[in-house]
Amino acid sequence: MILSSLRFAASPSSSSLRSFARIATKQCLRSFSVSTTQSSDKLVGFIGLGNMGAHQAANLLKHGYNLIVYDINKDSTLALQKKGAKVAESLKEVATQASVIVTMLPASPHVRSAYYGTDDKPGMLSFAQKGTLFLDSSTIDPGTAREVAGKAKEKGISMVDCPVSGGTRGAEEGTLTFMVGGDKADFERAKPYLQCMGKNIVHKQWYQRRVLFFFFFFFFF
């Protein structure tokens, strides 16, 4: 019986089975690791589905994140809904449900309105829970970025400022460049999401990247 067992252990079929088991175990562990990373923040919000934002949101979906989106253009939200995103009816709905929120808006007034609200409607900072992380890639000036981040911090909300370059093609292909500012811990938390949308993720000092971004934009484009 012992000799029979030894012959079985040494047989090619037994070796193949052990190799298969090792490979299968590694694959399961990798899958578990990816799943855990993507589910650590259960729902990702995305505000602003224009020429850039729609592609960025689509890339987050491609990487397996659950998305809740909002835009005043209903056609844009419908296109993302067909790809698997949940459509919100208001900014409040996004802010109360998502633990990570990306904003990609046209200009500073739009950012102020979305975060602070208007005279008759509160903004996202009024509804977001403590610990929420905002990633703002909107086309805004350094002063607005600094101000919004300060207001968010007062409420226990984190924000990273991440102006973007690369155009619509880069947004579609997921090869954008992000010049990110914020605390190191917030940057590390934001990085997996940015890597779904971009190829070059650079961490700069707070608001230094906005100045650099505006310099390159106005002098080279």
C-alpha cells in the first residue's frame, strides 16, 4: 500500500493535479484581492458627463466599480445607464449614497454650485457623510480649488484636486494625465480610481499642479 501511494505521488498525473491546484489557488487569491479593492468604497459617484466625463465614468465601469451618475443632460445619463450605471435624480442622491465622488464640471461657477448649492437648493457638502472622498477634475482656477477643499475639510470630508490633460481621446482610452494635490492618505485612496481613467498619476503639493496646469494650457494649447 505504501509503495502504491508513493508511485501515485510520483506519477505525472499527480504532479499535474498539484500544479493545477497551485495555479487555481493563485487565481482565486488575485480575484479576491481585486474584488476587495473595488468594494472597499461600495458606490462611486460621478458628476458631469460631458465629452471628458462620460468616457471617464465608462472606464470606471469597465474596471468593475459600481457607479451612480448625475448630469443635467439626460441623454448622457441614459448612455451610462445602458452600460450599467445607476442614474441619480439629484446631486443630493449622489452625495448621500456614494463614498467616493468624482466631479468633472465645465468651470468654477458650476463647481461652487454643485458643492455649495444655490439659494434654494443645498449642495453636496450639505449631504455628504464624514469620510467621503471627492476627486475634482473640473476646469477651475486654483483659488476655487483651494476654497472648496477647505470647506470640505471643515465638514470632515476629504478632497483631492486633480486637473486633467489628455483630451477626449485620452479620456476614452484611459490614458489621461492627472496632476493630483491633497494629503498623502487621500491621494493613496484616490489613486486606484484615477488609474482606471488615466495612465500618468502625479502627486504634487497642494494647488501647485493647478498653477502648472494653467501654465501649460494657456501657453502650449
